[in-house]
Amino acid sequence: MFIDCMKKFYMMMFLRMTLPQNSMEYYSGKKRLELQQEFRRFIKELTGEENIIRWMEQTLSILNDESINLFIRVAIFHYLFEYVHPFYDGNGRMGRFLACGYLSKRMNDLCAFQFSIACLHDKKNYYKMFEETSHKMNCSDLTVFIIQFLEIYLNGLKELKNVIVEKNEYYWNLRNYLKQISTKDDFKFLDKLLQITIFGLEGFTMSEMVENENMTEQTLRNKIKKINKKIRLLR
């Protein structure tokens, strides 16, 4: 069931971005296709749809084995997923997405998806750990991979912490400044905008501001214009 859901999700999210324009076949092993992405140097993909499904079922059984520490089984699954390479392309993105999804069972979403960002910021070591683990001299030992996986994730969490601390300090400095130069009513409005600007991911649209402030758009624009005459902060 999970494998079917994963196929459907892959078809919806990644397939059109990864397949050649003249093809809509996903990589099932029925047709040999040369990999065109970063893992091609060291991943020996399986062939045959039955083999891929069998391996994925065994891999998923490890991922869902709650007797194993969550972080360790996510690391094991991440390597095995890339080894099985169930799809034509986009396996790296899909594998990282699944890893983040399972990490979110223990971590909040911001911390969970930091794993994908950490891999992006440390590409060299990220790909190196796959290469070293797949080397014949390693004899299929996943110990080093698990350690390196966790190190990359931990470094990503440290990076996230530093960003949050820096933004928080920046926010409080500006907040104190705005409190000194604005009226009490204006400050409440400016403080909301400041939080969205510094901590928000997509900013704040005019329609969202109108709904949040419970006033008409024209009234809100007049309010912004009035504040700008005093301190000239808003555009």
C-alpha cells in the first residue's frame, strides 16, 4: 500500500520534472535507462520491477521498525532507498523528502526539513558518504553512513539554531527602536509587520493584512501612509 502511494506521489510531484519530454515511463527496470544525476557514479540500480518492489518492501520494513531508534532507521532507509533507485530520476529529492517526513515524527517541521537544507549546504560530504558506503572494500557496512548522516543533520540543526538566534536578536533590536519612535497604536501594527518580515517565509500580502487588521484596504493604506509621514519605514 505504501509503495503504491509513494509511486503516485512521485508521479505527481517529480515525474514531469525528471523525465524526457517525449516519455512518461517511470523507471521500473523493464527498460534500461542511463541515470543522469549525481548518484550515477556509485549507485548500482536494481533491474526488474519485481526485484525493486521486493527490495522496497524490505527497506520499508526497516523504516517502520519502531524497535530501532528513529534517526538510525531513517539513515538506513535513506541509503537503501538510493541503492534501490526505484524511479527513473528524482530519487535523491524523493529520498530526502521521505527522510524529512519521517524525521518530522520526532522533530518539528522546521527541524525535520533542515536535513534537506543541510545536504544542499554540504553536498561534497553528502555524496561522499554514499560513495564510501558503496565501495566494495566497505563490505556493505552501514555504520559509517549512519554516523555521517547524523553528523550532516546535526550540523544542519546547528546552522538553523544560529539563523534563529541571529534573526531573534535582529528582531528585538528593531522592535525596541520602533517602540521608541512610534505611538502605541502604530507600534502594535509595525510589530506584526516586523515579525512577518524577519521570521515569515513568504511575506504578508495586502489581503492578509486587511484580514488580520480587520479593516478595509483603503483604511489600511491610509494607516500605512500616515505612519510613513512620521517615520518613513513602509513601502
